[in-house]
Amino acid sequence: YEHTYDLKNLGSVYADHQELMAHWQGQYRDRILDVRYEELVRNPAGVGARIYEFCGLAYDPAAIRASFTTERIGHWKHYEAYLDALRQALGGLAP
């Protein structure tokens, strides 16, 4: 995973991933479920139920046993001053 050692390369790989996913979303919109990490850790039962429903399974709340924490959401902001190369590589994808 050489791209993980260089922010410019990381941004480029992520941009390629986004482009690829946009293609597949266009082809199979109703067959791809997007799950955001922040949403999952804030509401694991709700997101879990949505995933089960999407897969056509009966939801079992006991199946969601993972322990999630929200304390790391936004943690990247501590490093914001060092992320210029990543932002440039992301272009319009950067916040």
C-alpha cells in the first residue's frame, strides 16, 4: 500500500475510487448501499437495520455487538495544517 505513505498519492487513489464508484452507482443505483462511517458509529442499530433490510434479511438487533465510539469523528482536524497535498490531490472532493 505505497499510496498510504504519500498524501498526494493517497488523494489520487481516493479520487480514482470515487470515480469508479460513481460509475457503478450509475449502473446499479438500487443495488449498492452507501454506509458512512460517522453514521454507523453514531447509530449502529439504525444503520444495521438498514443493511439487513437492503440485503433482504430479517433484522436481529442482537447481531450488532460491536462497540463503536464517536470520539474519533473529526479527529483529522488536529492534522489539518499538514493536509494541503491531500486537499490538492482531492480537488473538488475535499471538504
